Amino acid sequence: MPEITAYTPGTPCWVDLMVPDQQAGLDFYRDLFGWQGEPGPAETGGYAVCTYKGLPVAGIGPTMDPATPTVWTTYLSSADADATVAAITKAGGQVMMPPMDVMTLGRMFVAADPAGAVFGVWEPKDFIGAQLVNEAGSIAWNECNSRDIDASAGFYAAAFGVGVEDMPGEMVYKTLQVGGRPVGGLNKMTDPPFDPAVPSHWLTYFCVDDTDSTVDAGVKRGANLLMPAADTPFGRMAVLSDPWGATFAVIEAMDAPA
């Protein structure tokens, strides 16, 4: 079982979703991925840490502002949130929500890269983030789809100290490297397949046992199929949006670690 006990800074370490109907969101992802979770205490705003096989895999909370889009947010690990704020600003990013302590669990904030892709930063204390990855029911991969891939690549390298490597092939794709291994991706957005109205964004891939059956189950529960299931060099994958519009991908297997 690929259990995680620590994350090197710059590595995607957590994902969460703020949804208008939290209980319905918990039910949808329980039925889709087998997650267990229930609304948390008032001091955490009701935030639910979803588990699979007893280990944390993702968070689902209630939307605080109805105007906020419903999206899956990827968090990058940091050894010092306040120092990362300074590095992000210097590298041309924008801090959208300043650092705040989450009880004794950690310290977090939300930012956007120069191309507009929004992401979170997590400084772990009592809670490191996802403790199970790369198997069915957990995160498989985190990818930044960017309207300006060169600007995004330079930003993450400067702000987080990660390496950036071009992936061979016809598509323009780069991997973010930590300690010599790929931990995330950068994809150049083109129209098509992306709609011109879709901005730069981070996309979470969840590991599943069977992509086609997961797609069928999701659609039956109100999801929209954005990209039909297709075979790729990394496994069979598809892209969906949940009943509230949050986009995510599912994939049967992934060689690269999350």
C-alpha cells in the first residue's frame, strides 16, 4: 500500500473541494470512490477529511461564499508558508488568501501562478496531507493546465525550487521534479481540446480500478462527461465534472507518483 508519511516541499500533498451541498458531495464521492467522511466540527467550518482504507485522501467542505466556483484545489507542500508567500510574490504569482493557521493541523494559503492557475499551499504540522496515494480511491496525479506554460514553469521553479523537465512527444508537456522524480505536470492548453473560455487550472487525477465503470457510475449520479474514456501511455483515463461543476480526472493506472 503506497502510504505517505511526509512530503518534500514543492510536492502536491492534498486536494479539497468546497461544495454548496456538502452532504450531497460526500455522498457522491463515497459512491464513486468508496470514501468515508462526515462533516467536521464547527471550529473547522464543518470541513470533512475523507478517508479510504482508514487513511486521509481528500477534503470536502461547505462553500462559504456562493459566488466561489466549485473546484478541486491542489495544495503544494511548504516547509514555511510565510517564506513561500514571499517567494510566490517575487516569482510573479498572486496571493489570493493570506496564510492562516488551521488549529494545530498546519498553516495554509491560496495563490495563483502568473497564468492564472489557482492552487493552495500547505505547511504541515500535525497533518501532512494525503496519506494514501497511487492506488484506487486516492490521488494519482496533479497537473497544471496552463495558458502560458513557460510562465508557469518558470514560476513553480522559482517559487518552490522544483525542477522542470520537458516530456518527449508531440504535445507540449513538462513535469515538475522534486528529488529527481516527477511529482506533477504542466500541460500547454490549446483550443481544442480546451474551450477558449476555460482558464488555466490545476486538475486532479484520481486512481480507479476501472475507468469505464467509474464514468458510468458518475454519470448516473449526475456527473458530466467532459472527455470520454481513452487509453493513454499512463493508463485509461477520462475527465468528468461533478454535479456542482468541479472538474476531475480518473485513471486506472499511473506510473508517475503523485
